[in-house]
Amino acid sequence: MNSSENILEIRELRTSFFTDEGEVKAVDGVSFELPRGKTIGIVGESGSGKSITALSILNLLAKPGEIKGGEIRFKGENILTYSEKQMREIRGNDISMIFQEPMTSLNPVYTVGQQIMESIRIHQGLNKREAKLKAIEMLKLVGIPSPEKRVDQYPFELSGGMRQRVMIAIALSCNPDMLIADEPTTALDVTIQAQILDLIRELQNKLNMSVMMITHDLGVVAETCDYVAVMYAGQVVEFSDVRTLFKNPRHPYTVGLLNSLPRHDIEQEKLKPINGTVPSPHNMPKGCRFAPRCPFATELCRESLPELVADENNNQIRCWIYSDEWDGDPEVNVHDSEERTAKG
Amino acid sequence: MTKFIIRRLLQTIPVLLGVTILVFSLMHLIPGDPAQIIAGEAAPERQVEQIRERLGLNDPLHVQYGTFLGNVVTGDLGTSVRSSRPVADEIGARFWVTVELAVYSTILSVFMGLIAGIVSAVRHYTLTDVAIMVVALFGLSMPNFWLGLMLIQWFAIGNWIPESLQPFLQMRASGWGDDWRQVILPVITLGTAGAAIIARMTRSSMLEVISQDYIRTARAKGVKERVVVYQHALKNALIPVVTVVGLEFGALLGGTVLTETIFAINGMGRLTIDAIRQRDFPVVQGTVLVISVLFVMVNLLVDISYRFLNKRIDLN
Amino acid sequence: MTAKKELLKVEGLKQYFPIKGGFFGRTVNHVKAVDDISFTVYEGETVSIVGESGCGKSTTGRAILRLDEPTEGVVSFEGKDLTELSRKEMRAMRKDLQIIFQDPYASINPRQIVSAVIEEAMDIQNAVPKKDRRKRIEDLLQTVGLQKFQADRYPHEFSGGQRQRIGIARALSVDPKLIICDEAVSALDVSIQAQVLNLLEELQEEFGLTYLFISHDLGVVRHISDRIIVMYLGKIVEIGDKHSLFDNPKHPYTKALLSAIPVPDPDHKKDRITLRGDVPSPINPPEGCRFHTRCPFATDKCKTDVPELRTVDIMKDGHQAACHYIEEIESGEHKAKDYSAEAIVGKGQEV
């Protein structure tokens, strides 16, 4: 795929936090790409580095976080080389971001309108009156009733779902090419989540946006994404189109994640959890990060880290099982749960 | 908002009544016969009786209070036993001196405190931050009378005083005068502790606010860092600081007593001290009353500005 | 389930929280968090209460344990009315009724080592003789999948999942009959959540426990429950065994709730009932059926008449729903109004 089709390409991104206990490699060699107009899901559990990846794109990391290397190509240009001023022009204008907690993501001392207008005035240079009209228009667009009244209200006067709509209004007010949604519905009830996901999808079509959806919820991924990158311990372990990922997951971690998930739509026997816990960031395994929890791990897995390898369909996997060097059972079937031990 | 101000004003009425009761009781809480104490131990019985009569001490307590309250409301704070001038006049002559001192000191506290606090928070865990916080700790632990004496020692009495600083010297002799430079040392004396408290408060408040999600939201919108800090963060961080400023003003009014004495400023603080020394109880009552009312009013203002900053409480 | 024995019976439970206001802090109104609900939990089963935030599910759990004193109603445990007990008797009763919370870290004293955390529970109930406690603590830790030596560690040395295991060990230490799990696995990552869910199931088998499971996650609920209670705005809207409820939901709210959950299958056909607006405030809940403001089937009758829980022919195994139009909706004679366009963009409802 060449870069003109991809709105975003991330290559070997490395982001670390420098703490008293030493360097924590929160994102360690992450690569993936997002085709224009499509939605990519970044899934992973806590500590997988998915949110840090998102913050790295806009260079919004708080101290002591720091991007150490790699490339982030947005519309072909490596924005990691941009100055702070150039980045500010991208933030909220070309790339917008919405966050998990609608309750705390809006400034409590400014009205909803002021917060939408700020973005518009910075990037579009409209005057106050024009910006306010545009803010009202945005509120209408995101389905907020009586926007002329709401525009002058403070965030605490709105429910969680309404606040997330306001966040979306802020994010989309300058027609960004790309929206990063960091767990946008995790804090919301399911009926409200459904409304917000529908809204994002509809606006994506209307405004021809690319979306990066960061979530831990595989249901949300299946429903909203075209591509999925599964992250584990700071790395992408599997990348593929959404159908392949759910129908034919290849990485033992992806398989484990799907087997752990209690479903409301089908009857399941016992759940098959993944053994153990995520490794401590201070003490990463030297081989494959997932090896200590992987039921198929061999000496090779424990000793050396596999590369992320793409096949002819650009489905990518970071696992020794699919390489020529694999030293375990050549007939191994990652879907065969019998090989797994049940207890953690 | 108007409704809130009216309600808040109404709420000060019981507080002010409480203050008058306390001030009224001052006279009666002193062990022994107030008339005798005012007159002095050696005074003849006739003179004591006169004072008693003049102060209305022979009436029943509630009548005395009624009279007192009636007088206070009409602006009559009684007559000084020593100077025989109306207490209201005695205070009036000195009121603005003290208010000026307190207001300048508050301004200094807030100004210095906010700047130091913000700089400290923005550069937290750097050398700048540590240095500011160490200085603040000093400022906080220094008693203001000691600081005042030291300032006089350094600037006024030392022989190394440059020509330009001469006016500081004169101040000791002439007290509060027309030269603005004479204000500087007392204001520093009085404002330092407050500045230190406000600096610490601002720093912790700013640090808390800067780590909030909505600050990240502001940055994600492409807002300049300067605007993030001075608008998005500061407006939120000020909310707890404003409360402290109100309380600080109270402490400051108390502090004027010592500062005015040290710098020989003829304000209400000094008036109070002199009155206590001379057992001039009507004057003591008057100054305590005026200072209390001032304190109540300042806190009323603080509450109202608090409301401006934090719209959320408007709902209740 | 053979010979069902009633363990917990809740009748007419109400929990109103006063709202103070006005000049003198009078009670100006009430939050009707739980408004007249009744249900029974039988020995050895898992009953779940599900619903969205503000539906009253957690309040119900707290009221049963009298962590908040219920406003009205009877809570009988093995035939004894808990609301009538003195504080001392209630404390003794808590030996049989334990609770596990969502945030294991918040409910464990961070300055106590694990053995002290567990011992404290035993101490309050005087459940185990002092000399046997250490052995008991080590056994419990192994039961919940931790190591003996971890008894002397502090809570911060454990991960979220492990801390939840400590919370479970603490609850188990007094040999309870009923454990209320209040969003006990909600804060955990899926892979860890599955471990804890399996553990809870194993423990239930081993010790014959009864669970009252409070959760907003219908996947978890389907997995662990025998019977399910669906709450909306302080009322039970539907109750039934797992299969009837999930395969054959009858209340429009339950249907909407189930249809709203994203399914981890990209080929899943979306047949979503999108609800308008937000849950109304429990301070002044809507008259009639509380769901009528968001219900696509609502009629004028729903605005005035409160529907009772009832069962119709097509529902089995004690399945009940509180809707006036179960039959009509089922037969298709009562059609849904389509609000989906409104719910997404346009005129959602006033909140």
C-alpha cells in the first residue's frame, strides 16, 4: 500500500516513561497503518500501550513520557519532526481526539459553547459571533436538543451521554481528516453507547473521516472497525481486517482474548481465560512478551522476540508459530483449547 | 446571582448579631467590676459610681445590650474613657490607614503567591520549583513581628543604606505618611506569610488541575500552552485559592496589631493595643467590632467571587 | 435445581434518599433509588440484577445488607427479617451475608498485610479460633488461586485481579451462605475477569454458595446467572431464568438493552432498537410506566397506568415482565415507532 491511500502510517514507534525505577517502554516498536476513510480499532487490555500510542500521535504525552523513536506519517509527512507550533495547527484541526471520561474531559468553568468556539476560533479564525453560530450548528449536528439553549450551559448541566456528544462536536468542529477516539463509550451505559457509536459512524460517513478507535471492547471493534491492531505489552501482536481477526484469529493472545469474553448473545460453557497476568513494565520477558502466558510457548519464544510479519493480504502477525524457525509442534492449532490449562 | 447575593447578605445578619453579642460581653467577661477596672484600683467610690452610671452598668443586662445594639446601628460606638472623644471618631481617623495596609498586603500576597505558585507548578520538580518552595517555607515560618524587626534592622538602621533608600529611615520617626515608599516595609512584613501560603496553595491546586482530563482536551484542540496554563488551568485552580485569600485577610487584620506597633503606624491595630493597655474598654469594643464586620464583609466578597468562578454551586 | 429453599426474600423494598435544600436544609424531595421491588433468591443459585447506572441495582444490594437503612420493606434471610434486627444482631448476621465490591483496592486497607485483612473479617465474626487462623488464611489464599507466602504482602503488591481474589478470600473466611457481588469483575480486564468468573463458579460448587450478582455487563450476567432481574429507574421491569430472558425477552427495555450491546462478531446482523435520550432523573420519575419516555411502543395508557409484573402463556419458568403490551408486541399488532433517526441526530429528548 502506498502512502497516498493511507492517511496515517506508524512505523516502529517507541514511547517511554522515565520514572524513578527506570525506563518504562510503554510503546515499544508499534507499527500499523490506517487507510483513508476507514476505521482502525486498537484493542488491548490495560497496560498494552494503546492509549499512549494515541497520545503519541498528537504528541500530547505528559511528563515523564517521551517519544524515543519511529515515524508517524500523517498524509505522508512525518509529524514527529514537526515543531510544537506545527503540531498545534494539526491538533483539533487535522486530527482530533475524544476521550474516555466525558464527565471530566470538559472544562467545568467554561460553557459548552465557549469550549467549542475555542477550537473554531483558533483554527478557522472566525469572529466570536460566527464561531457561536458554528458552535450551535455543531451541537445540532451531534444531536443535542435545543442547541441555542445548550450552547450557554456549563458541562455539569449535561448528562454523560450529552457531554460525550459535546466532545464530539468540539472534535469535529474543524472538519478533521482523522478522529482518534480513546475508549469513547467505556464510561457510558450500553443504550447511550449505542447512540454514540451510531453518531460517530454517521458523522464519519458524512464528513469522510478516518477513525482510530481505541478500545478494550471486542464487541465495539467488531461493530465499528474495518481493521484491527491487537496490542499486548507495548507491541502490536496481530493486525488484520476485522473479519479475519474474528473469524480466524492467529495470535494465541487474540485467541485467548476471544475465549475469555463472556457473551450475551450465545450460550457458552466455561470461559477459557488466559493464564497469569500482564508482565510488569519494569520486567519485560526477553523473548516474546506473551510467552509466559502462552500455552504454546517454546524455548524459542522465551528466548527471542518475533518480528511483526505481513502476509500477502497485509495481515500481520508477531508470533514464532507462523515462521519457518518454529521449533514446536508443526501441527499446532492455536484454536485447540485442550492444550490450554484452565487455571490461573 | 442577585438572588444569591441577597440570600448571602441576609445570612450575614445572624453572624453580625453574634459579633455584637460577643463584643458586648467583652465588658462583662472581664473578672471584677468593669467600672472599677476602668477607673483604676485606687479610684474613689464616687468616681467608680459615675463611670458605672455613664456606661449604664446599673441597668439589667438585656436593656444594656439593647441600648448597645441601638447605638451601634446608629453609628454610636460610645465614648473613649481616656480621650473623651467618640469612639467612632477615634476609629474613623485610623480606619483607612489599617484598611490600606491590609489591602496592600493582600495584593502583595496574592500577586507574589500566585506567580510563585504558578511558576512552581509549571516547572514542578525542577530546581526553580524547589527554590520557590523553600523560600515559601521560610516566609511561612517567620513570625511577622520578627520579620518586621529584621527589615528595620537591615534597611533602616544599618549604616550601609544607600541614599535612595533614605525615606525608609524617616518612616520610623514619622509613622504612616504621604510617601508611598514608607508603605513598602510594613506591607512586606504583613504580606509575606500570606504570599507563602497562597504560593503553596496555588502550586498544589495548579498541579492537580494540570493533570485533569480537560487540560488534555484543551491541548488536543491545539490551544497554546500559555492559554492552557493561564486560562484553562488557572481559572479552575483559583477556586480553592480564593477561599484561602479570604481567610488570609482575617489573619492579616490580626497581624496589623503587631505590624503597626513595630512600624509606629497610627492605625486601628495600634489603637486597639493602646486601648487595651489603658483599659479603654469602649474603644476596645469598637475596634473589635469594626474589624469583625470588616472580616465578615471580606468573606462575603470572597463567597461572591467564588460563585463567579465556580458556576456549579449556582445550582444549589 | 431440586427442592428449592428460599434463602433471601425481598418484599416491597424501597430506598428513598432525602435531598436537602432550601434555607434551613429541609428535606425538599427524595431520590427514589429503589421503589417497591420484590424478589426471592433460592439456596445455591446465582441471581443477577442488571440495569444501567441509576437503576437502583447497587442500592438494592446495600439495602439488603443494611449498609444503607432501607426506607420500607421486608428483607428476610432464612425466614428472619433483617430490617427488624438490632445493630448487634445484624452484625452477627453479616457472617452469613458477605459483599464483594467493584474496586478491590478501595475496599482493602492499604496499610494492612493480606493476612491482617482476612483475619480482621474472622475477628469481627469470631469465626475461627485464633490458633487456627494462620492455617485458615493460607488455605483460603490457595483456594482463591494465590500463594501461601503472599499472606504477608501488602495490597499494592498485587494486581487488580489478585486484589479481587483477596476480597473474595476475605468474604469466604467467615463461611458465608450468600455473597453479594457488586460489580465485582467490572474493573478487570477480560482475560483476568474470566479467571475470576471461573473462580467464583468453582467456589460456588465447592462451598454451596448463593450469589446475588449485581452487574451492568450482560455478557458476564448471562455467563454466571441462573436467574436474572432487569431493573430500570428503581423498578423491576423483567425477571426470569437466564434462557427465557436472553432468548425470549419480553419487556421493550430488556429488548433494547440486549440489542444495544455490541456483539464481537462482524457478521452479526444488527437489529438494534435505539432508545431516545437518557434515563430520566429518579427524583421525579415519569408517571405510569417509568420507561414510557423512551419506549418505542408507549401509548397514553403507559403514561398513566403503572404496569405490574405479570406472566403470559408464552412465558415460562417464572418469567415475568412489567409491560401492558406483552401480547400485542409479540403478535406484532402493536408496532414500534422508529426513533432511531431522532436518537442519533436531531431531536433527542430533553434531559
